[in-house]
Amino acid sequence: MKQKKINTISKKIIVHILVILTIVLMISIIYFLSGLGTEKELSFHIYFLQALTGIILFILPPIYFNIYICIPKLLIKHKYVLYVLALIMVILIWGFIIGYIEPWIDTYWFDQPSEKATLQSGILVMVFIIGISTLLHLSFRWFVQLSKVKQIENDRLTYELSMLKNQIKPHFFFNTLNNLYALALEKAEETPFVILKLSEMLRYTIYDCKAAKVSLAKEVLYIENYIALQTIRHYNRGKIVFNKSISNPSIKIAPMILIVFIENAFKHGYEKMDQNAFLDVTLTTSETEVSLIVKNNYDPAQHQSNDGLGLNNVKRRLSLLYPNQNELSLSNKNNQYTAALKINL
């Protein structure tokens, strides 16, 4: 993940450099052609250096300060007064620099005729630069956000279709039905309990999960039902613990995110051990964060990688639904597998 982020940043830097050099080259060609046969005619490299110096020293700093600091830190966070004050400060400072220092550099660095230095002209240039850069950047952010929304919607629709085929976990329900049949034959007291839990799980999976987000209470009920049925199926294998501390059960979360890690723990660890198995699930929430920690031991003789299709799918969903808002760590030490997930809501 860190290497991918570095590669993305490197690509951005390369793209920026190429765009800047292209603009500088275009400006240099225009000035060079317009100066041919006149008393202002200079060699091409002078025009190129002059354009490059002007863009790097006078144009890029206020643009980058605006789009990488002011907009994300102030405007996007609705701190409009501070944003306006920051822009005024930038316009005044760089207006002075463009109005007075830029003509001086043209004269003494590039031997160009000196223009009259005025603060007013510098401010006008800065207003134009800031206005255009802000409009272009906000348009780009809107386009990217729109693309993400469309991607999330497409993935959600695909997920809903695939969930009817795969996410219901037919092997789990078939095994539970077989156990239910055996309990019915024995006229066991658990039979009504199993039927109730199974029906609640099917209802949640088929109907509730059609929504983009569900209440945490519903997701937790599904997890509790799942663990309860698994406990009945594997009552003699070991110990299962589910600890939860939920501040607000009504907060919304994407459905079927948390259960994947618990299913993995059962599938790759608990179910493959004859005895002394343990599975520890801890779920804690605040108004702004959901934290899930799943620990399980396993038999190293039968252990396979926990990184199955379900885990890869949930990683993809997390990156789309909670970009830069989730932390997932997976560890495997001393025959114990731990999955820790944090989601910032």
C-alpha cells in the first residue's frame, strides 16, 4: 500500500513537470516568433529561461499554496472566512512580488526593457491566476468525486448481484440446515432457536443488504446470529468470545464488511481444529470510529493462507467506500492470526 502511494505521487510529480515544461515551451515559442525581425529579438534559450523562471518563481507558488493547502484545509472544510483571508494574503504578497520584483528580474537577469512597477498590476494578475486555478481545481475535484460515486454505485450493484450467488455462503446455510434437520429428529430444544436465527440472517442478507449502508445494530445482530449458529455446530471444539462496546447502535456502516473477518477466522482456523480452538472478537465504536479485532488460533498442519477471495473483496470495498478512512492490519504470529480494522465514519 505504501509503495503504491509512493508510485502514485511519483507519477503526479512527473505529470506536473511535463505539463510545466510544455507550457514553458509554448510560451517561449510564441515570444520567440513574435520577436523575430524586431529590435526585441533574443535567442530562444533566453525566452525559455525567462518563461521558466517566471512560472517557477511567480506563478506556481501561489497556485500550489491555494490548491494543496487553502482549498483542502480551509475551503473543503467549510472554513470560508479563513479561506478568503488566506487568499487575500496570498494575492497581496504575490501581487507585490509580481508587481515589483518580476520587472526587476526581467531587467537585470534577462536584459529586457523595464516595465513600470505597480502593485495594482501585480494584484490584478494574482486575482486572475488564483481565480482560474481555483475554478480548474474545483472542477477537477468535482469530476473525480463524481467518478468515485459512479464507481461505488457500480460496485454496489455488482455486489448486490454477486451477493445473491456467493455472499449468502450456501455451504454455511446448507450445513446449518443439516444440523437443524438432525436437531428436529432428536426433538432438541435448540431447534426453534436455530430456525429463528437462520431466518433473521437470511432476511438481513437478502433484504437489508440492498441498502448502501445499514445500522450498526443490524450488522451486529447478524454477527451474533452467525456466531451463535457456529457455536452450536462446533460446541466441542473450543471457546468463542464476542466482546462489544457500542456507543451508538444507530450509526450507519456498509453491510457485510465486518463479518468477512469473522468468517475467515472460522473457516481457516476454528473449524479445522478438533479441540483447544479459540476465537476472540472485539468490536468497539464511537461516534466517529468503528474498530474490529478478530483473533484465532489454528493448526499449522492444516493452515492455509487467510487471504481468500472474501478478504480481497472486502479490501476493495473498503478502498471505495472508505477511502483514506480505514486502517487494516493482518498479522500471523505463534500460530495465531489477528485481523484489526478501523473505519473512520
